Amino acid sequence: MSETSRFTFVSTQRRVREDRRFVVGKGNFVADIDVPNMKHVALVTCPYPAARIKSIDKNAALAMAGVHYVLDGAELAQGTLPLMTGLDTPNVPRRPLAVDIARYAGEWVVAVVADSRALAEDAADAVRIDYEKLPFVLDAEMAMEKDSVLVHQAHGSNVLLDKTFTWGEVDKDFAAAPRHLKLRVKWGRSSTVPIETFGVVTSWDPWREILDVWASIQMPRYNDQIGSALKVPVSSVRVHYDVDVGGSYGVKRGIKHTVLCGYLSRRLGFPVRLIEDRLENMRGGDAHGPERLFDVEAAYGDDGVIHSMKMRALENVGAYAGRSPFQLGKPVGAIVGPYRIKSVQYRAVAVVTNKTTQEAVRGFGQSPTNVAIERVVDEVANTLGLDPMDVRRRNLIRTEDFPYTIPSGTTYDSGDYLALIDKVLAHTSYEELKKKRDALRAQGMLAGIGIAAALEPSGGNATFEALLNPNVTTSTFMDSCRIAVDGLGSITATMHTTSSGQGHETLVGTVIGEVLGLDPELVRVVRPDSLNSLPSGTPVGSRMAIMLGGAAFEAAQKLKTKLTAIGAHDLGIPPERAVYERGEVYDRNAPDKRIKWADLVQIAHRNYHRMPPDMEPGLAVSHVMQVPTGGKLPTADGRVQMYPCTSFEFHMILVTIDPALGRPEIALYRIGHDCGTVINPKIVRGMTMGGIAHGIGAALYEEFAYDPEGQMIAQSFMDYLLPSSHEVPPVEIIHQVTPSPNTVLGQKGSGESGYLGAPAAIANAVNDALKPLGISINTLPLRASVLGDMIAEATAKKAS
Amino acid sequence: MHVKLSVNGQAHALDVEPRTTLLDTLRDTLKLTGAHAGCEHGVCGACTVLVDGVAVRSCLMFAPQAEGSTITTVEGVTPGPGELSPIQDAFCETHGMQCGYCTPAMVLVAHALLADNPAPTREEIVEAISGNICRCTGYAQIVEAIALAAERLRGSNRPVGA
Amino acid sequence: MKAAPFEYSRPADIDEACALLAADDGARVIAGGQTLVPMMAMRLARPTRLIDIARIAELSYIRDDGDMLSFGSGTRQCLMERDTLVRTRLPLMACAIPHIGHAATRARGTIGGSLAHADPAAELALVAVTLDATLHYKTKDESGELPARDFFIGPTITALPMGACLSAVRFPVWQGKVGVGFHEVNARASDFAFASAAAQVELADDGTAKRIAIAVGAIADVPLRLDAAEAQLTGTTLSPEAVREAVRAALADIETVADLHASAEYRRRVAATLAARAVADARAHALGGRHAR
Amino acid sequence: MKLDIGGEETFDSPIERVWSALNDPAVLKQCIPGCKDMITQGDDRYKLVLALKVASVGGSFEGEISLSEKTPPSQCKIAVSGSGSLGNGTGIATFSLTPQPAGTLMRYGGEGEIGGLVAGVGQRILKGVAKHLIGQFFTALRKQLAAPVS
């Protein structure tokens, strides 16, 4: 990293401060929270994809020793308001427990409270529910049809969202282009599936009227939503942010869990805890991810230059919609990927079906979209007999084009895509790789090279909400940092959200240390509870390096300015002559005239008479950060600046398939990665590697599969297959730093890196491997058995 | 029922329901919360502890089955307050984790591996941790942590776990 | 996921275990528990009593009985994995064991437990059927034995009588120029196989197959011996074409199972491929090569 | 998941004997795997209480069994449904009996459906287990037919 010289601490190989507590098992996870007199919740779930709840017999459960309460949906609905949804769909209400009708197999119907989790499960077994099975629909295209079974009768249709955007002269560009192709790409229903399930502990203090909440949460406006649903002021909700979250990558949004527990602890007068078990998590935790069908058309020239694209993205959101349909919105901010496509038509459709409800997943819809785009680019190359690398080179945005505004209105901040690709190829020769592939093919193996170029829009704002729902006028999305220097000179910084492994404490410490020129280890970083916090989002939208890093930077600047002013005043010089350096302030003209840290602190805390007039005493500063480039609503034709930064990644991989077995193996993995200034190289590398592993899972192994009868048949880890160390090959990362002009240090986001291009690269590689057989596959995950059957059929056809 | 357990060198006499897993006993009764519940059906490995020196899934063992065995948890391989074992330190050096949820189990697997094989190859490390799912890291920095720890331990003459 | 309540007993010997089993028809034997406990956690299994045989010393041994290698039913897989006798006298088992779950499950899992649970994809069941192992059991009143081929009836279903506890498993040891091959394919290295195959051959001095055993697992309700292929290939030089043809023919009429992960056709086809590869490996091994894992 | 139910069974007994056995709740109770109780609810309709156990897997079920579209002594439709701790299941099968020189041939065919817990975690082995249970039913039925008529 050539840019490191600019910095003292930023971009250096520093340890991650959070790690010390984790390696000794002293993380503070929600299941470690032990509140006196806490009771435990277990759930009774509906076994049918759609059913009317005719009656609930709680008697046997209530009669069991140690059982305190059996709560049904009707009672809960009386006492709470429906959960927040993103779209205006008042007739698709979402509640923690089903009321009258359950709409997917696994939906929560009854909650049981008992002295222990085991007893609660015993009692859950004893609850007898009489159901009337109802017709159901699972397939998104069938759900769109006029005569489809309706998941929510009152809504009148299964379509929650159907919006078409046209950016640029799509018809004209299509008419003018000599070549067109159509492609259908399916992204299977998968998710992030953290190893820690969602959990929440709530405790209501009726004398103080405060609901304490400890949760494994990654959710913007979590406290607002709890207060609204429970009909209490948000000032009565105290969310504890010092809970370590055991992985999230988007999905830890357990608002329904929290409202349920919040209600129970208020109703019953004792703390309750709900830690999902793995089965509850998989079938009814409402944490599935996108299940998306893309129909893409491209208009292109004989040279492989793509002029225009039409894309319909059909999302099967499951039975209820929280924020999940918005995952069709974020990709608008990078709808042309890293390419110079002049015009785009984008139709976003979200339908409800009788499947488990979705949540936000890493990339918020971007990774599936990237698969669709990258498959199209490869097909363009295929139809022309061109090399996919060449076609990409012809279409990629050039460094001189930045800042580059795409048809849907977002301006990409910076990038040098071709330079990074050249770096990767200098590291690993493309021609050598092709020779290697061809040698494998000559030995009877199927082998394919997969390349993918993908963007990571980062710094998340919420503009996609207004884009898909005109009644939303949200235009800001904040993060904050507060720094206080105590009376003896120690520095404490606060951040105001939970963290799920992204190293935010290290981020804050590093940035403040950098600005103040002090060892970051001297900066204590804490997370107060929501009642002691400044407004903040959460680590969504790959935003924390930009937003929390930005807030910490600006707060530290304020502190520096104040210290400089105090120093100047005390030295009796004008502020512009005073220089702040590593905790001390000196006179530019007489560097020996300096005032030390301890004295600056002394003045601010105890010697008000030595302060500049009218300056606040003490050394407490804060900064509330708005998303850079944020703050505007979409135009009437749906153009809007989405995220402020775009990181770039370029994947080049080699996949082999034993034709007799069909099982893809990744033989080589290279990635070029550019996320601007890297604040902590160890963290960014880990994120990228983890993202690739997650992408490998989505591309090859992971699916919340349903049988035709509506049962989710991958409820255990024996059927939902997370990549192990065997499935993730060694990966070499080739770095490049193209700073963002929009951020304080030039940093961009990296929380979704790797994941945004890995599935596309794998899909392209597998298709390249299949090419000699004249077959192709565009349905993820790419299961060995499906590939094996396809290969066998094609081989037989070829032989005959 | 009455169960006697030896955990991290300490003898405990407990009264638990037979159905209580070793994992729940360690966490709920002994308050050793370093072992984590991930899947509770023996796939993810987050609950791994050492039973008689061997890595075992504590979610797949009922407490009475562990009677008479020597159990070591991550708390037991931590040298002292504020101190890290060479393996723990290596995990910090390479940042062999993110959220930290699978980490204590990974650390224990590394302890068991290196006690048995002081100079593992990359493949042997990959195999040793293959029963432990990490969703954050893609494993690279975990593998590096174990290799680094092995290298340092070989150079230090220090017994593993000390 | 907490197991339903049960009573727990730790008998001192197998006779006491059998007496306890006879006294309660809801009782189940637990050894390593690596299959049973997940089922209990999901409450698919709700035994009223667990009879823990893991500490019964008389059930944990690996013994050389000349033409047989005998295992106590409670012998842990990790001990078998490291055992020299197993490696030298039952190389097929040595090949198969690393494919069972993970090191952490092999640390607890036992041979008897794996066989008694009769998972159609279980590696040890496949080896037992391939080698015609004999499964010995005891009940309160009697002792008995079952050949492996008769022991497995269906997925999780065995011919073990009510109230019986496996006591030992005995594997014939082949003499002469013996070679083995074992293959399986799955999504991830440690998953239940989509298809698996095991082969053991004994070659005559002229290089022809004097004796051959081939079996496939995970594709049907129980592991299957490919008798027709064995008959066809005995006495031949095991040419790749002949082997391929023989195993394909032997698998043609078998009803294979399908699930989320692999189609029935895939299983049949891949089983044939793996069986052919296992035979080829076995032949190469018998000719003096190393056996491949 | 759906299960195809179908096959052929031959019995040594004459068609009338097989027919009456299949229509006798006392016989059915003996033959249905795990059947603890069969309580008459109406004409050819019974409430079923099952304690099903296949190897380690087991659970209790409550359900219903009904016989309909009867054409004595050769044809009948059986519908079974139940739910319990392991999940839920339904099955409808039609059987037809044909006299044979040395007994009776039964052809049966239909469809079953299984949902809930076992469908979610046990699809891999469910079909094999179901097949085994149907086999158990016929084994028990043969035993009943062999027993002297009471």
C-alpha cells in the first residue's frame, strides 16, 4: 500500500483490540447475559405453509410445573402494534405471532414462558393447536398470476411492489444496437446464517418505566421500532449496545423477537429471554435472504460494447415484508456495475409467498444483481466469440471518467478498474491460466475460468426507501461519535450501536489516534446504551468505515481545534500561530513555547480562568455525521444519488469439475480489491476473505430449499451447507488504493467485499467449464448433482 | 442427578437433569461462557471443548456422560487475568476472527492439534479446523494464526497450553 | 433444542446394560452419542432412559483373532483411526474412517453406535457389508449374531432384536495380495455422502482377481453388495472396461433414493463411477501401490 | 414431502377373510405400526392414537383413519391423517383385492404427504422409513390372517 506514508496509524498492520476478549472466551454475547429471575421462551410453530388457527389448547402446557405463561397471537395483537414495514402495505401486517392465519411452515404461533429453556420446550410440545389447512403458493411467478392463491387476502394481490424505471433512451439504444440477448438467472434463497442465532433478553422495570433490552442486534432504528410496537415512549426503551454480536452480515434484525419478549416481560413482571435455537432460526427467525429471478436483456455491438440493458428482478420475499423488498432498491445505485452502459430499464417486483420472511443480507441485493450483470457480460462475449476479459475491458469505466454518473443518477466517486485488473494479471498471467485450463481439459477434466468485476456501493444511506415508496421522505442516515477527555487526561470515545465483528472499537481508536497523533491504544472506546447515545445507524450498507470513521474523525478534529485554541490562549498567541502536535500545542514561531497534554487537560477541567472567553469548560466533543453526498430525495423519474463510495473488486478464478461427479472445485482464486484508504489492513483482509467464503456458499452449497408441499427442507446444518475450511481455497488478494474524494481519509466500505463478486465469478467459471459440452446453467446454488446430471446428459447426447 | 466433573483442574459436584448437555452445564451452571451454542446438533463446532485432551462437541454430550473426564475449556487454556496463551496471542496477531463467536472453539482445536503435532502442514491445520464453522473469516487468518503459533511454540521450548 | 427428559444409567457391564434395556422398552443404548444426541436435541428421538455403555471396558477393544479382527462395540472411531492392526489388517476400514464426520465426532463416536444407527450413508456400515462382518449382540437372555448383510433393513432400521445391545463386530481378514479402494462424493468433505463405494480384492499370482468384494452406500436404504459384478469379475484381470460394465449392470435395477442434494439418477450413475474407481484403486493397491484415501 | 404409496401383496387367505380383516378395527389396531388406540367416531371413521417408533426416532401422534368408497369384497379407499410431536402426515390409498387360486392379491396405490419437523430435518431417510412402516403393516396383517378367526 503506497499510500501508507500519509498516515501514522491508519493503514498500518495493527492488532484489532476486540480480539483479546474473544480469544479467551470473554465476549459479551447475549446468551452470556444473566439477569436475575430471568425466564425462558420457546415457540410453537405452524407446521403448514398456510393454515387457519382454529383453536389453541394451552391447558396441558400451563399445568406443567415451571411454566409461567402461554401467549398467543390474538393477545399479543391486542397489546402491540404491527411491526414496521418498508412499503405502504397496510393490509400485509406483520406481527411476532400469527393471528388467525399462519402463512408459512415454521411461523410462530404461540410463545411459552418457563423456568428453563428445556421446560419451555416441554411445554411447547404440550400446546395443542387445531389448524385448518389452506391453499398456498411458493413460486414467485405463480404468485404474480391473477388467479393465484393470495397470501394476504385483504391486500388483494401477492404483489407488494412492481415499479419500472427507465433511465436514458432504452428503446432507442435497443433499436440501434445490432445485437441483443436474453438471459434468465436465478439466485437461490440463501442467507448469512451467523453461527450465533438471534437472541434477546428484556427486562421491564415498572417503577422506573424502563424496558432494558440486550440483543444480538444489527438494526437501524431498533429502539424506535420497539417503542412504537409496544406503545411506549422510546425514552422508555434502553437498548444496551455493549453486547457483542456473534455475526450478522445483515440479518440480525430480531424486531419480532424483541417485541414479543418486551411484551412478555411487561405483562409478566420478570425478565425473559429468547435465544433462537437453530431450528427456530432457520425456519421462523425471519432471516432468509433474497430469492431472486432475473430476466435480463442486453443490446450490444459487434465489438462487445454493451449499450443498453433491460432487467426485471422478481423477488420472492416470503410471507411478510419488513425491509426486505428494499433489497431491490439498493442495486439501483450500481445497476450498470462497473460498466459504461448508457441506458437501463429496471423493473423491480416483490411478491409475497408462503415461505419464511426475509431480512437484509450482506450487499442488500447487490450480489444477486452482480451475478445477473456478470453472466450477461460473459454471454455477450460468448455470442461474439470474444474473450470475456476483452469484453470487460471494452466496457469498463475508465479512470479519466470519474466522477462518473450512471443512468440511474448515482455518481461513482473514484476508481481505476483497468489498473487493478492489470495488477491482478501481472500477478497471475491470464494466458498462463488459460493454458492451465486447457491442459486440464485435455486430461478429461472440465475446467473453466471465471472472471467477475463488481462494485461495492458503500456508506449506506436509505434513499432506496424513497425510491420504492414515494411516501417515505427519509433523507438522512446518521452515525455519531463522542470524545471526552477526563480530568486526568485519559480519552474515552463512544460509539452508539452494537457491532458484529467489524472491529469498530479499533476503527474509532485508530482514527482518533491518527487525528490526535496519539497511540490509538490510549483511546478507550465504549458503547453506552440507547438512552445515553447520540443518533446512530448500525453497521449496515458497508458504511462504518465511512460513517463511524468519519464521525470519529470529525469529533477528533473538533477536539484538536479546541485544544489548539486553549493552548494558543494560554500561550498568549493567536490561534492560527498555534500548532497541535501529538497532544501538545506549541507556537509555530517559537517551538520551544509549548504546553503539554496534562496542562491542556488541567486548564479545560479546572482552570476556567485560563480558558479562552466563552469556551465551554471540559474536553467533551461530539459529531453527528451525515452520509457524504446524501440528503437528496429521488427525482420524479427515479434518479438519485445512492451511496457515496464505490469499492471495486475483480475476481479471477479457476474451477475444475470431475465430469463423472459434477462437483465444482475451486483450484485457484485471485481477487483484486480496491476500497480506497484501508484503515486496518487485517480487518479489511478478513472481511474480503469472509465475503468470498460466503459467496462460495451462496454459489455452490447454501439454499433454504422448499419441497413442493411448502416444507422448508434445509432446517438443519446437515442440509443447509455452510462452507468449512475445506471448501474455501487459499485466496490471494491484490490491493490497490484509489482514495475516495468523498471521505475524510479517502476510505470506502469493505464490509461486503468478496461476497459481491464471488458468486458471479463462480457462475462464470462453471459455465466456462461446461462450454465444451454446449450447455450452461444460471441457477444458483450450482449443486453437484444438478451439474452431474446435466453433464451426463450432454455427454450422452454428444456420443450418440 | 448428581454429577462430578473435573473442569480446568477443578472438581465440581453438581446436581443436573440428565438431559443437560455438557455445554449447558459449563455455561449455565459453571458460568464458563467461553463455549458457545451454535447449532446444538453437532455440526458447527462452536461448543468444542477438550475432553481428556481431545476436541469434542459439548452439545453432543450429556453432563453425566462427562463424569470422570478431564474437561478443558477456553478459560482453562488462558494463562491468567489479562494474559494470553501463545496460541491466543497468535490469533490476535493475525486477526484470526471477526465476531469472536467461533473463536474459543478454534483456539481449543488449535491447542489440541499443536499438542499432538507441533509442526502441522497447512493441510493438517485445514483438516483440524474443518469441523468448526467460521462464518466471518473465510478461515485464512485462522489457519495463519495456528501456523504462527506452531512456529512460535517450536522456537520457545514452551509446552503447549502453558 | 433441548432433549426431552430421560433417566440415565451407567451399567458396569453389558449384562447389566441388557437387563436395564429389558426393563424399559423406551430405553436406548448410548455410546458416543454422535448420532443419537442430535436426534434427541431435535426431539426426533425421545428415549425414556439412556443406558451409557461408553465406560464398559469389556466393550472397547481391537483384537487380532487370526483370520478375524474383532472390535468391541464401544470402541471409539478415533482409536480405530490410529490403530496399527486396523491399518495393516483392515486397510479398507483405515481408508473409510477419515471420511466419518469430523475428528471431534470421531473422538466420541463408536463402531457399534454407527452400525446400530444404520444410516444408509454411514461409512462403517458400508465397510461391514463389503467385508461380510458379523455383528454380535446380547440381550438379557441370549447372545446372537447377524451377518452385516442381514443386519441392515432400512434407514435407521436394523434386525437387532428388541432389547439387544451390540457387543462386538468381527471383520474377516483377507490374506494374500489384498488391495482396497474407498470413494465417496458429497457436497462438503464431511457431509453424508451422496454415494460411496468400497472394494477389496485379492489377486492371484497371475494378476487375476481371486476374490473380490464391492459394495455401494448412500444410494439406497441400506448399503448394497454388488454380487453380480463380483461374480462377473472374479477370475478376470479387472480391466477398466470390464469393471465399469459390471458395476453399471449391477446397479441398473437398484431403486436409488433422491433428496435435496442428489437425484436418484445421479446416485446410480456416480455410485457406478465410484465403484469402478474403488476396484481400480484396490487392484493397484494389491499390486503393491499405496491405497488412496 | 409427497410419498408415492403403491405395490402388490399376496395373502394366503381367501378374499373375504382379507376384506373383513381390513374392515375390522380390532385387526387394524394390531397392524398399524405403533397404534395404541382406535376409537370409533362413526361409520368407518376412527380416531387414532399412535406411539410411533422407528429405531431411535419416535413420537406420539393423534389422528384419524377412515374407510370409504367401499365395494365389498374387493375395493376400498383408506384415508389416514395425523399430527404429533414429529410432524404431521396424511395418506390416501385405494386398494383392490382379487381372488387368486391360492389366496388373494392386493394392489394398492395412493399418495402420502409428510410435513413438520421430520420433513424439515429428515427428508433424506423419510421415504425409506415410510416404506418400512408400510411393510410392517403388511407383516402384521399376515400374522393376523394366519391367526385363527376369533
